[in-house]
Amino acid sequence: MRNRSHRSRAVLAVVAAALLGVAGCDATGGDSPAPNGSTAAGRPSPRPTPAWDRSPGSVAAVGDSITRGFDACTVLSDCPEASWATGSDAGVRSLAIRLLGAAGAAERSWNYAVTGARMADLPGQMAQAVTREPDLVAVMAGANDACRSSVSAMTSVAEFRTDFEDALDTLREALPKAQVYVASVPDLKRLWSEGRTNPLGKQVWKLGICPSMLGDADSLDAAATLRRDTVQDRVEAYNTVLAEVCAKDRYCRFDGGAVFDYRFGTDELSHWDWFHPSKSGQAWLAETAYRVVTARKPVA
């Protein structure tokens, strides 16, 4: 009996040891920590989302006549002090002023936009901007690519994409983590529909402002309608490019089409040409940019 009892206890001890060994061999099960870089289920851990600085310390602007404040103050003239991006006008309260304050904007914001510039000019402007090492670059370009002498002269969508990618590459080669705000191209067809109600505006348009959209402003025949619709389709394609390219850059934020979608009226248009933004329009652009830059999450 003593021998049988001894053997029984030995068997029980072996079984217990085996069970404890099985319970402890699953390195990723139960409460055991998963290996570095993986989840408990063995899947790779998601890459952390890069931090977006909602309070950048300096701003550079690139783009065209809108960012230069063209016709916001006097006829057929740049007015950079009224620029939505870097202007000093207290009524506009530019993006730079909203982010940096008036004194900070005067010291740490720079405007490299050029009236008449197209997307092909953006890489060169970006090369100038990076010399300042800005924390944020504000971009608004593309209207002049659609505003050409004719529909056939508009920048192709493929060229537009290549030029925008080249501009971002120029920035990234010098400043890998600089942030970028990209405004959508405005709704040119709405500019036509709003401005054509003003006889003086239509006379100014005849000087050569955006002929592809604004030429023969009163004509509503099939050819004129097709021409305007073609320009509008190209603008929408440009905005798709801006959204797609920006989405591939972890430090880029697109406005989600806010500028294109804005239902502006004549108060937001320059009363010198009924095409470029007035100071009121510039203020709205500044407010929109500030909202996107300081949002906790990118615009969906």
C-alpha cells in the first residue's frame, strides 16, 4: 500500500508539472506582453500619427495674384498688405497675424507669390520660401492654369499634378517636416455668374481677365456654355489633384474644397475687377486657412 501511494503521488506531481508548463508556454497569450512592434494577435502595431503643430512659429506663402492681394486696395495693383496669408491689414487679419500676432507676423512671415503665376511657377517659389525655413507654407495656386486665352491653352491635369509634386519635393528636400496648407482653386464659374451682373466689371473683364471663363460674359449660347463647363471641369480636376497629392504627404493639409465650395457674393469680390477677392474676401480666406491649420484633425 505504501508503494502504491508513493507511486500515485509521483504521477500526480508529473501531471501537475506538465499542466503548469503548458499554461506558461504561450508568450503572447493571457496577460503576457506581446513582442515589440506587434499586437497581442501578432499584427503589426499601427504607425503613430505624426503630430501636427497647430501653432507654427513662422509662415511663408506661395501662389498667384490672390495671395498677392491683387486689386484688393487699388486698381490693377498688388496689395500684399491685404493678403489672406501674410498681410498686415487689421481688417483682413491674415493667417500669419492670427497665428503669430501682428508683431510676430511682421518678423516671421514672407510672401513669395507672384501675380499671374501658374502651378509651373510653384517649384521656383517654393525654392525661395525654403531659404526662410518656415514652419508652415501656405499654398494657393491653380486659377491661372484654367484662366487662359482659350480652353485649349489650359494646363493639362497631368502637367498640373507633376508641377505640384515637384513643388512639394522641393520643400521636402530642404525641410522634411515643414507643414503645408493647401487651398482649393476657387469656383471660377461662380465668379462669372456673380460678376456679370455688374456692367463695369464686364468692361474690366474685356481687358483680358480670365478669357476662357469670362470672355463674352453675356453669351448664353451652346458654345459659350460648353466653354465655361469645360473650364469648370478642369478646375474640379485640379482640386482632385491637390487633394490626392496632399494626402500622400504626412505634413500636408488640404482645405477639403472649402474655397471652391464657398458661396461668395459681390461683397467678397474686388470692385475694381469683380474677379479677385476684396478685403472682405481676403478675410474669409484667412479665416478658412486658420480653421484648417488649427483644427485637431485634418478636414475629411
